[in-house]
Amino acid sequence: MILNKNFIRIAHISDLHFSKISYHPSQFLTKRWVGNVNLLLFRRDMTSKEHLWQLPDFLEKEKVDLVLVSGDLSCTSMTDEFQMAAEFLSTLKEKNIPYLVIPGNHDHYIKEAYQAKLFYQFFQNPASTVRKDLTLKDNRIEVQKINEKWWAIVFDTALPTSFLSSQGLFPEDLENTLIEVLKTVPKDVSLMLVNHYPFFQNDIPKNRLVRGRKLKKILEKHPNIKLYLHGHTHRETIADLRPSSLPIILDSGCTGDRKRGSFHIMDLKNDELELSVYKWKNSWDLSEKQSFSIT
């Protein structure tokens, strides 16, 4: 993927949570019943997706060049849920809007789906233009050249967990691969990293990225990592942490929530970032704008 443009417009969406409530008794043999109870009791606002289906037309109207999807396309990693999410993404493809997608913890919700790599049966990114030997499916990491100025490194830190946990893991082999990749990046290239999980350890333990401190140390050592995009928290966030030797942190929030849905549009030109926050209020409305110098 190479966008031959100096100015690029990128949408960041996350936590779409396409859902289908299951009443089949077999769910009680897995963690899936927890997700279904959660849907029935607490997340009914995520079961209606009319607002999501307005997004492709909106992004086309806004002339978005690329969509980044930072995980949780499903609720309980059911085939029906993945099919709905795949149909949504196919609508972007029909409008000639490319996308990069990674899984979240809900996409590897149960061990059976994780072991079968069910997510990757529905979603695969374009072949990497930088490292053809690395794929999310096989290596948990991909390197995508967006244009001559910007590369994206996307990685998969999700895994199935126990009934009451939604932890992720930044494993040692992925850590080593990321370090090796970063050594090969030209000095004049700016990087954005896309992961489902934040790397900070200030959330409750059952929601954290295990070994997130290792990832934080890598970010501190590589100032060419300008942006770190994630989801998972359902809290729309913009945090410029460059005074602490960290990148600008962007959490698009839960795009799939029809009461509190949100997403970001990033305009990148030369060394400038203009960030627009959109929130759902019966339509997708601009909520705020911030500008950053990327130097």
C-alpha cells in the first residue's frame, strides 16, 4: 500500500462490536456466554449499527484516503459477527477506500476461534510493501508503507483469556521482531504504531496489556514513532506525551456505540497533523480539532 500523495487523510475507527446474541446451549462450554450476558444486560446500545452503516458514505464525502481499524470488530468472535464486519469493510472497498485492520480481544474471544485463526479467515490486509516476510496471521506484525513520509506498523497482541479477563500480551518474540524492524526504518520516515491495547499499566489488571512496560521502553527509545493508535478502552483520548519521550497517543473511542460513538480523522501533511474528532449525535458531527507539529 503506497498512497502517492504528500497530503493524506486517515480515519481511525475502533471497537465496532458487530454482535449477534446466541441462545445456543453450546455457548456455556466456552467464555461466549459471558459476552452474550454482557450484551443483553449492559451493551444493548452496541447491538444497533445504523450509525456505523452511515460511516462509509461519510468517509467517502470527507475524501478519506485510508481507514485504520484497531480491533474488536466482533463481540464474541462468532462467524456471523465477522460476516457483518466483513460486509461493512467491503462497503469501504467498493468506495475505493483502503483499510488496515487488526484484531482485538473480542476477535480472539474463545480458544477455538483463536486456534483456528478465524479472524484471519475474514480479514487480511494488503501484502506489505516493506516486509513481505511478516504478516499479522503468521508473525503478529506487519509493516505497511503509506507514502514516502509515513509507515504504519500494525500488530496483534490479543489472545483468548479466562472468563473475567480481557488482557492482552506483548510477547517476547513480538518484542524482538519489532526491535529488529525498527532498526531498518530510514531516518526520514515517521512511524505510526497501531495496536488494540494501550501500553500503560494504569488500568485494572484484568484489562491491561501484559508486558506493556516493555513496549513503552521501545517507544521511548525511538523518537521516529510519532503516533500510537489504539482502542480497547472505549474512551476517546488524545494525549501528546512527547515531553515524556513518548508519541502522541490516540484512542478513537468505541465507534460501535450508538450513544457514545466516536472516531478520528487525521490530516497528515509534511510535518503537520490536524486531528478531527467526530462523535455520533443522530449524525456524525465534528466535535473538536487539534493541530500538532510532527518534528
